[in-house]
Amino acid sequence: MAGADSEPRTAKRHLSSAALGHKRESNTKDDMSLQRSKSSFENTSVDQKAKKLKKKNINPAILKLRQTVQQCCKIDDLMTAMEVYEQAVADGIKMEAQSFYNLLNLCDGLGDRSIHIGTPKQSIELACNESNEEILDRLRPVDIDDRRKFAFRIKEHMDGLGLPLIETAYTALIKLLSKSRQLGKAEVLLDEAEGVQQCRPKLRMFAPLLSAYCETGSMIPALRVWQRLHRHGLVLSEKEYVALIRCAVITKDACVMDRVLSDLAEDVLVPSRETCLAIRAWFESPAAIATNKEGNHIDDSGIRIVLESIAYPQSGQTLSMGPVLTQKSGWTVSESCSVDTDTGALQSGCLNGHSLKPLTVSSDTWQEMRNMNETIVTSGKLEEHRSQFQGGRKGKRQKMDDRLLQERQNHWTHFQKYLIRRCTQRKIDLVIDGANIGYYEQNFAGAPKHVDYDQINWIVQHFLKQDKSVLLVMHNRHFTSQMMPRSFRPLIRSWLDNDVLYRTPPGMNDDWFWMHAALYAGPGTLVVTNDEMRDHHFQMLARRSFLRWKDRHQVRFSLGAWESFAQGRHQRRVNLIYPEVYSRRIQRVADGLVIPHPKRGDENRFLDGSHVAEEDEPEEETYLSIRPND
């Protein structure tokens, strides 16, 4: 790497007496400025000490109440918490807002949500020497009606104090009302929540009401909750899709079944066993067989109107899995169908001999993703997203201003010109996420702070030896004198000389660059990374198109045993996992439908990345096959 040019030397100049006087005056001003800065720093330190002292001097009764509520949340002891709460009210103790929120969450039963733990170090610890069995024995059960009464007693108290409810509080109340089947009241509370500034809507706030409507067979109200979610840019999870499928079986609604199955196929790569059972239940029910006699399914125009308002987030393109009804004698369902993983051909079941297809991204949606990525970078946001803090640095958020935005646009223009030049010379075959490879298996005691440049080079050279056109993308911080040891300079110089490396500028996320390079190069260009791509930036990229792109264009890697080469070189074996020749996801095959079963080792197969297959799942890849009878 070329070093920075040294500053030109200048001749020494003699200072006149006037200049010396000016210098003394300047020094005096600097001393005064330093004194003011010191005074300001001391005042700030005093303020900080005062705040710390205030925390230490918290009312012991308030602290004891806080701790007791938190302890009750940990062991799900609602009755003790309510007794302590009522005593605090009687004693006139001023409760903290967080204690109110924790109590409401405890009334709901907490579920998989955590509570806020913020007890200062100088706290009074609660004595709890009981075993788990002893705690469970003394816990008093509380039915849903009492939980609801407790929760609204707390809400009334908060309303009287002028304390606003936050999202977790509204979620707890709506969940309680939904469980109690007081769905009208839950709707009213949901209306209120949507109008509160402190409440940022999340799926979990709407999900209990949607599920409750589905369980009672109330399809249109359930779809209207889905419509609300869509207005907030929220996406259903697999649980809500299953609820809608079961409701469609109850109401015999093929219109909803087709739409839900189509959305599920786009949002969930490999569904759970529970989802497969729900889908199977539809095709084995009378609802899946169309007749012209009595009409055993609903064709409600009201349902269609609501469904049409929930637009597909993909260029206005309407997707459909095809018919979910048959005019014939029903459907044949085959479980655990095997597949030839080299060709994608099904080897058993009612679709035996037919092959799974690779589900790719259309040219329109490809261009849409490219435009969205560029808009995020150059404008700092997308119109349909409220956030104006679009990344910038890994793990940080930067608020956009005109200067930063202009600087970002200039860097991006330079990058686009680079891509045009590279792709004009030769199409890029592989884009490499250098940092992801460089930090692979580097989280151990005593590991260096910098990336492993050798690891990156092993993978770069692996493809260069195959005469592949490679673009290695890495942030500029990895090449600063503070981060990179001098011994790696010849290696970096070789990357630059061979036009392999692009260094992304400070203040910009390198993910933007390697993603855009892959999208710009077009179909056939692969990305080498183990990144699950779940951060805010990736979730804004035409979500469904992005999932399809990732499934077909991501190459995963691992490093195996050490190997010896000529001239005494040593390196680890490079192992690569390419996309299959077919897509392992729900798809139409011939006139039927195939649904992949989960298998052992499955993880991160959902959009939210939370799914991990159970240990009792089979190791082999199998499918549920469904085909109309002849």
C-alpha cells in the first residue's frame, strides 16, 4: 500500500516583537478557553455525581417494590405481586412506570417476552432459598378472568396517573381480552394503541386478536386484523398463517386458502410439521372438493375485497399457488416422499418422477431490489419505511443530514463507475463478503482484533485458480495502520494489483456494496458469505424477492483440516456449499403441490431466523406431496 505523501518542508521564520506579542495574547486566550472548558467539565462531573447520588438515594420502599415485582415475574407469581401492589397503593407508595409495565406483563403470563431488569447494584436482594419444586408448590393458580380484572385495575390506576401504555402493555391487555373472547373490547383497545405515540406496533400486539377470530370461525374480522398489520408494514408469522388455514377449513373458504398458501410459500422456506398438518387437513376436508350441488365453500365478495387490499409486496404482482379445489373426487396425499438431491426428482409418492424446480427472481423484481438497495444508500430511507437511520456503520445508526448524504452519494457514484468498468471487462462470477470470512472462527481467547487476511485469501485464490472473476468487498477500516499488521501489506497489494479488492468508504455499510455488486452483475453471480442477512437493511429489500434471491445465490463456506502445499505453504481446506439445483420450499409440481418437511440440522429457514428443527426430525430430506385424483 502506498504511504501518504510527506508534508513539504518550510524555512524557519523569525518572529517580530509584534508577532510575539500577538502570540502571547493568543496563548492567554487559549488559557482562558482551557479554563472555561475545565470549569464546564467540572460542572458536568458534578451533575453526573448528583445523578448517581440520586439513584443511590432511591426510596427503599420503591426499590423493594420494584425488586419484588421483578422476582414475581421470574417465577410467574401473579398473586404475590398483586398483593404487594395493593399494599403499595394503600401505603401511598409512588410506583415506577416500569413496575406497572411488569405487572401488566405478569397478568398476561409473560409468555416468551422478557421483563425489564434495571435494579441498581446498591440494592436489597430478595431472599429466595427455595427449590423450584417448592416455588411451584406455593404458586397460586389464577384463572383468565381474574388476570383480566387485575390487568384493567392496573390500567385504570395508570390512566389516573397519566402514565402512557407502551406496546408490551397493550399487547398484554389485548391478549387477555382475546383469551376471554371479549373481541370487541380488544378491537377498541387496538384502536387506542394505534393512536398512541409511545406505542410502536408489533406483530405480537395484533396476533392474539387475529388468532381468536380464526378460532371462532370469524374469517372477515380475522382478515381485517391482517389488513391492519399490512398497513403498518408488518408480516404474519407462520403461527398466524396456520390459524388462517384452520379457519378456512372451518368456513370452507377456498379463496382465503389459496391466498394464505401463496403467502406462506413466499414467506416460509421450510414449514413446521404443524403447518404441514394444517395444509393436509384442508386437502383432506370436504372444503377442498368443489361441487355444483349445495356449494360447500364460501365465495364471499366481502372476503375478496379485504384480501385485495392486502397487496403483495412485490411489484404489485399477484402470486398464486394454483387451485386448492378440485371438481373431481378429491386429492391424494403422500407423506415423507423422498427426492434425488442431485436432480430434484421425487422418488416416491403421488408425484413420483416429477422434479422440483429452482424458484428464481423475475427480471422485474430483480431490478426492484437493485433500485431499493440504491435508494437506501443514496436517500437514507425508503418511502414505505419510517426509519431515517439506515445503517451506516455495523451495529450503529446514523441520522441523515445533507452533508453526510452528499458524501454518501459521491462514494456511491464512484462505486457504480467501478462496477460498470469491471462488468464491461468481464462478468463478475462471485462477490465475496470479506469481513464475514475474515472473522470466521476468530471468536476465541487471545484472538487478534483484525480479520484473518489469510483465510480471506484462501477463498479468493480458490476461485481464481478456477479462472473465476472475483470481487472481494471489504470496509476500508480493515486496511488502516491501526487494524492491519504491516506483514499483510504485500497480500493486499496483490489483491489491488489484480483488481480483486474494492474497499468501501468510512461511514457506509459494506453490506450495501457487496449486495449491490451481486444484483448489478445479474443472475448467475453468487455471493460467498455465511451472513444470515437478517438486519434492517436486508429486510427492506422487497422481502419476498430477497428470500428467493438468497436461496438461489448464497454460497456458504467452512474451513476444514490443514493441508500442506509446495514451497512449505500450509492452509486449511476450503469447503463450499452451493445452492441446490432446485428450491427446497413449497411449490407447484405438475398439477400438484409439494411441501418440504423439516429435517435435522435445519435452522434459519424462516424469515425471522428463529426456527431450529427438533432433534427427533429425520436426517433425510422428504416432502409432503398432494395431487388431484384422476
